[in-house]
Amino acid sequence: MNPLKAFVSTLQATDRNIFQKSTKSIYNIDINNLQGQPINLSDYKGKKILFVNVASKCGFTPQYRELQELQYTYKDSIVLIGVPCNQFGKQEPGSSEEIQEFCEINYGVSFLITEKIDVKGHNKHPLYDWLTNKAINGKQNSTVKWNFQKYMIDENGELLDFFYSITKPMNSRITKFLK
């Protein structure tokens, strides 16, 4: 092989290895629950995880009911994690206590809810860096468009797909991953 071609081939292989090593495991991301306690995402290895950026005062807020149904129906194979965010129309203005109370009283939510975070912009939480950036998640880029956008992670911590707000939690596009 020509020395220049051999060198280029070596560089390409090195670039692929650097890219593969640059992907970060979702299980190593730090995030807290509403009470400020750390959530160990690696506790959920072996189950699918559905992350949903949630808000209390949004037209999609009734999806809390279907999210709870999804969690109950597929409890052996999925963990739902609600992620409060106030970046879309300021529709999640409450404190951690107010968010918890709203979810429990109005929708009987028993699935995990994280601390309130940013899902876009300069202060985007590392969780959403991972969910939306192909260079980190190894699968695809996306942008969070509105409240109740959903991200499905497989049992090994790999991004499967994402779903815009209009996709209801019990939609077959989501449940097909759980059957």
C-alpha cells in the first residue's frame, strides 16, 4: 500500500476510535430528584427509560395520566422519569414541592420526577446534552421543541428514539418498544 494511503487509513481508524470513545454513558450523568437527592441512572440498567420534559401548566399536561398508565402497564420493562422544565412558555413555574404536590394530587403520579432543569440553551443540563447530541449519544441529534417531548433509552443505555409532544405516551410508536 502506498505510504500516504496507509497514513490516511490510520488517521481514519484513529478518528473512528476517538469518536467511539467520546460517547458518554447515560448511566454516568448526575441528576437529582425533586427532593435534591441524587438519582443513580445505572440502577435502571436492564430496563428501558423514558425521559419526558414535563410542565404543570401546558396543554399537554394531561399526558401525565397516560404516562402513569404507561408506567403501570409496563412496570417490568420501563422506568419513566419526568423532567420538569420552565423553558417553554414558563409553564413550569413551581417549586419542587409545588411540582410534586401538583403531580400527585392531580394525576396520581408515582413515577420518578427530577429536579427542574434546562433542556436547551446555554444552561442545558448534561442529561439533555446526551439526549440531543449525536456526538455524545452515538445515535442522532435532536432539538427539544416543547414540553412533553419523550426520549426512549434501551436496556443497555442506548438511545432508541425520541417523540415530539403530540405523540401520546400509550401510542404504539412508544409501546412497540415495550412488548
